[in-house]
Amino acid sequence: MMHRTGQMDSDIARVVITRAQIESRVRELAEQIVADHERLPADGEGITIIAVLTGAMIFCSDLMRAMPMRMKIGLLGVSSYPGTSVRTQGARLLTERTGDLRGRHVLVVDDILDSGSTLHLVKGMLNEHSPASVKACVLLRKQTEQARRTAVEYVGFDIPDEFVVGYGLDYDDYYRNLRDVVTLRREVIAGLG
Ligand code: IMP
Ligand code: MG
């Protein structure tokens, strides 16, 4: 049978992180997060995971299913790369469905840390809800000065400062369903370079 992928595969320049690498790192991160939580003074309530939409949806759904513990899940919609942008346009909060966070341990999950403006915005906003703690977990961290200066407790992979898509990350909302993290060929990205 012929597989038609709607030209996605031919748009790929380079695979940066393979699906196998992601799978094993997600398992490690999940174990580490669960172990760290178990070390906290008696907390039978579990944690609240806050997925930052849309980019974190795939990472977060894999991560949470690898965490055999009590948890609630909330959603925040943040936009910083609207449409065909490949540089941050500043993070903007679009949707807020966090549930009651008072006294709860909160874990923010995002796809990638770049300028840090998303995490900064989200953590600031969550802290206003008087949680017991707020930690952050990102699958990817770009090698930028700003990313290095941003506090984040769990990082999947450090990657070069390049525009990537796949495993939740998009270009113009496409490519999120690719199973690897990849760079795109220059011709595909209108305003790149
Ligand atoms: P920051 O706010 O600059 O740290 O960037 C974080 C947000 O920008 C992420 O949640 C992503 O949605 C988006 N983003 C950053 N870098 C990339 C990329 O290389 N590809 C796709 N989206 C990205
Ligand atoms: Mg995002």
C-alpha cells in the first residue's frame, strides 16, 4: 500500500530528535517527576498538570500517561508564534481552564523553552492562584541566553537555536502530528533566514 503523507516527509530537512529518543526521555522525566513528588511532605491530593496549548498537547498526553499518580489536568492557551511566524511575537494568554489551584502542587508542561516569555507569563499568572508550588517541564530547550536564564525544573533535551516542528510543535499550525522533532527545508518556511 502506498502511504500518502500530504508532502510532510518531503518538507523535512533534518531529524533533530527521533521518536525513540522522545519515548525513552519522556519515561525518564515521568519517573523523576513522580519521585520528586513522593518526596514532598504528605500530599494525598496529587498534582495539577497544566498543559500549555497547543504545542504541549502531545508531549503532555504521553508524559501524564507515564505518571502513575493522582493528578488533575488543566489547560492554558498561549499564543506567541501566531500563523507563519518563526520568532516569538510575545506571549499572549488566550484561554484559561486551570481549576482551583489553591494549595496544590502545579506542574506546567510546555513543548519548548526559547525566549522564556511563555513560562514567565504562565508562572506569574498561576502564582496568583496561591498554589503550594509551581514547577515547569519542557520537552525542548533552545540554546539561547534567555532560555538559560529561565528557571525550569525538568528539561527533556537541549537543542540548537533552530526552528523545529513535530511532536506538537507547529509551523502555521501544521506538522504537529509528526512523530519526530525536525527542522524544515528553507523553501517551506516563508520568512526564514
Ligand atoms: P518562548 O515564549 O519564547 O520561550 O517560546 C515558547 C513558545 O514558542 C513555545 O510554547 C512554542 O509554542 C513556541 N516556539 C518556540 N520555538 C519554537 C520552534 O522552534 N518551533 C515551533 N514553536 C516554537
Ligand atoms: Mg506553545
